Amino acid sequence: MPAKKTSNKTPPDPKQMSFEQAVGELESIIERIEQGEVGLEQSLDEYRRGGMLIKRCRDILDVAEQQIQKMTAQETADE
């Protein structure tokens, strides 16, 4: 089965994406690769993009974890 052509539209910069947007795009990438919808070259590009999206998600989660730790420490200090 030939690989489907995809849009040449430049994807958004992961650094500007919300957590939900990055996860959603990551899920789409995984689905396209698993379904064989992309050829080898595009699979490699998708894999690289997936790595950037994973880094973005981890960065957002790290910030959220730090905020939770600060709030927890403040609540404990207030008791």
C-alpha cells in the first residue's frame, strides 16, 4: 500500500503548544506510523517531531510538579 501524502504545512512549534495539543499531535503521529500511513522518510521525520513533543510534555509536567510542591510546602507551613 503506498504511503499517503500529507500536507506541506509547517507544523506549530512545540514550544508554543499546550500540553493537550502536544499529546494530541503525538497520538496522531503514533497512529499514522502504526497504520503504515507514512513512508520511511516521513516516519523518521515524524519520529523526530514526536521526540520534540515528548520533551514539551515533560517540560510542562516538570513545571506543574514544581508548582504543586511549592503549594504543598506552603500549605504545610501554614498549618
